[in-house]
Amino acid sequence: MDLTFIVVIILIILVILIAMSIKIANQWERAVVLFLGKFVGIKGPGLFFIVPFLSRVAYWIDLRVNTTPFNAEQTLTKDTVPVNVDAVLFWQVVDVEKAALEVKDYKGSVSLASQTALRDVIGKTYLSDMLTGREATDAELQRLIGSRVSGWGIKILSVEIRDVIIPGPLQDAMSMQAQAERERQARVILGDSERQIAEKFELAAKSYENNPTALHLRAMNMLYEGLKTGNATIVLVPSTALESMNLGAMTGTVALAKTIIAEEKPPVVQPKDSQ
């Protein structure tokens, strides 16, 4: 009876030890195994065994892409403008041994390194470049953060600036500046259009200079277009133009207008007498 009890106890202990030695790592995980406090290897994915009480899994490292948001508040740009910048970092562990042994808390260290790098980049960048050239700022941030975490077995995939917040008074000033710039461009375009129109008129004047018949026809066409609408429209015509068109005095102009209006009125149908 005593021997049977001892065997049962031994079997229970063996089962417990075997259960303690069995470990399972997911497909995206790697286990850092230490034997008596010394690094012995990386295990996973799948089933693996360790020596109970002598070996232990110190870290479970996730190999998937990690997303870390970070920001910089009230940071001065190169032109001394305080800004608040929000950004997001995409990174991944590519060397499990370095991530486990070279840095204590690799996730927290990546976040702090990103914040300090963001402040450094903001201090070297003008506000206008930061607002209009975010791609260049993102690339510089990725390079700087990557150089700081390269010894930790971490790869920086990308950095994206989500928002740049500037003080309210500065926003109003920038809005007024943009509005003034648009007005200036509009005036420049209007002036250029008037110059082009003047050049066309100059060419037209040269064409009519030695062709009075064409000039008369053009003047009559302009007068006709102004009178044919049938509305109560006042058309101011210089007397010299009337004389050049051989229309006589103002009486001829009035007669022409009446003739045009009469032509545009529909004919009046007389009703038939009822039988």
C-alpha cells in the first residue's frame, strides 16, 4: 500500500512537471527562454518544452506590426512658432534577441524615442515647410527614429503626421495673408486680360483703318444687336458713328428702331364675323 502511494505521488509529480514544461507559442509570437538566468534561445511558433524550475520564458515578443501614437506639445519651429503635432508610428520587431536583451522596455523606449525625434525635427523645420511638405517631414522622422532604435532589433516601417495645430491668432493672420495673395493674383490676371483685350482691339483697329465699309458694317451690327431685344433699352450712339453709317440724324435711328420692333411683333389675327 505504501509503495502504491509512493508511485502515485511520483506519477502526479511527473505529470505536473510535464505540464509545466509544455509551452505553446502563437504563430505571431516568439518566446525568449532563459536557463538559470542565461539566454539559451528563441522558441516558437507552436509547441516547445522547457526544463521546469531551471528554465523560464522571460518575454513573449509579438512580431506583428505595432502602432504607437505620439505627440509634441508647444514645440517651437525654426521660425519660433509654437505648434502641437500629433503623429503615429508603425514599427515591427525583426530581431527578437536584441529586443529582449538590449533594451528593458522596448515598447516604451520606442515611444519616448519617437517623441524626442519629433521635437528635434520640429525645431529644425519652418512652419510653412511642415504644413505643405509633410511627406518630407515624415521621411526625416522615419530616418531619425530608425537610427535611434536600430540597435534594439526594431524596424521603423513608416511615420505619419496626423495633425499640426497652430495658435488661433496665427491662423487668422495666415488666412488674411492667403486672402490678400488671392486678391493680388486676381488683379494680376485681370490686368493681363485687359492687356490682351487692348492688343486685340489694336489689331482690329488696324484692320478697320483702311476698310471703312467693314467698319460701317460692324457699327450697324452692334447697333442692331442692341435694339433687337425689344425691351426698353437706351443705346447711346455717338453722332459721328451715325454719320459714318449714313443713317442721317437721330430721326433715322428712331425709324430703324421702330422698324426692328415692328418686325419682331407677331401678326394680329382678326376674328371672323360670326355667321
